[in-house]
Amino acid sequence: MQQLNLFTESTPVLPITYYPDFLTLEQANELYQHCLKLEWQQNQIRMLGKTLPVPRLECIYGDYGCDYLYSNSVFLKPLTWTDNLAKLRDSITKLTGYKFRIVIGNQYRSGQDSIGWHSDNEASMGFNPAIASISLGCVRKFQIKPRNGKPTDFWLEHGSLLVMHPGCQSTHLHQVPKTNKVVSTRINLTFRPHTGGGR
Ligand SMILES: O=C(O)CCC(=O)C(=O)O
């Protein structure tokens, strides 16, 4: 499988690995159709004293009790793993060695759906989590930067896997910015560890 370790001299050192063809086209198409039928919700986030709709749809699946709170405001309660998501989780673990207990889905319905600069450092994931991110559907720009550095851009392809290694969330921020281009739906699945819940 093609793998880009982003540690070359021509790119900044980035604690991530990109697998452009993690899924075959057929697998990616099937998974995309499966994901469209997941239980998407429009959550609200509290920011700067205001309550606003999160600019994308979200869903969460995972182990019982692995509830997830982010930005001190959005509370996500996992539904039971679907067979397809559990199989995907296991194939990522087989490739990377990292274990996951929840998956959070993001659905970007248009170019106006986005996720701003952030790191995924919620205590519920434990210290220095590894996060694995599957992209499906429309290709969108993903940017990553050291906390006080310049961004590097990637275009995350249908069926690709991006792994953010342990430490990445402490040293780097990432985002999927808005775009004025006409773009169709993109689905992203982030597989994450969790310290709570029953095992
Ligand atoms: O959609 C993506 O590729 C990134 C998602 C993300 O940053 C997140 O869920 O924290």
C-alpha cells in the first residue's frame, strides 16, 4: 500500500502518515453509502457567549459509556458500532497498531461546512492519543501547522487514511477550511481512543 511518511527534507516535519489508497474505490464507495445512512445530528456549540450550530453534521459510534465532550460544550453519546464501522476500526488497528474505542463522523454538506483550527486534546482520550481519519466523497483541503508555525495543505482523497500519531495533538493544530468553490458532500470518520466506559 502506498504510504507517505511526511518526514522528508522538502516538507516540514509532520507527525502524520497519509495512505491515499487505504480503501479500494469499491470499498470507499460502499462505505460512503453506508455512512450516508448513519445517525447524523446537527449539534449546537457555545462560543464567545453565543450558541451556534456546529458548521457540519456529526455522529458518534463506539463502546458503551465512552461519552465525548468537546469544546466544553458539545456532548456526544456513542451509538453501538455498526458492523461496517467495527470492521473498518479493526483494519486500521491491524495496519497501525493503534486501538480505538469511538469514531466521530463529520459530514460537510457544502463548502460552507468546515472545522476551524483546533487540536483534539480532550482528556477523555487519554495522554497523546493517536487519531485515524478516513475521508470519503468530495476531496477537501486539510491544513496542519505547528502551534506557532505555517500551515501545510493536503487534499484528502476518497478512501484515504490520515494517521495523526501520538504527540500530534500537543504540538500541532489542524482544520478543514470553508471554500467558496462548489463542492459536494464529504464524510470524515475520526477513530479515537477513550479512557472511560466498560471494556
Ligand atoms: O474532516 C477532517 O478531515 C478533520 C476532522 C477533524 O479535525 C476532527 O474531527 O477533529
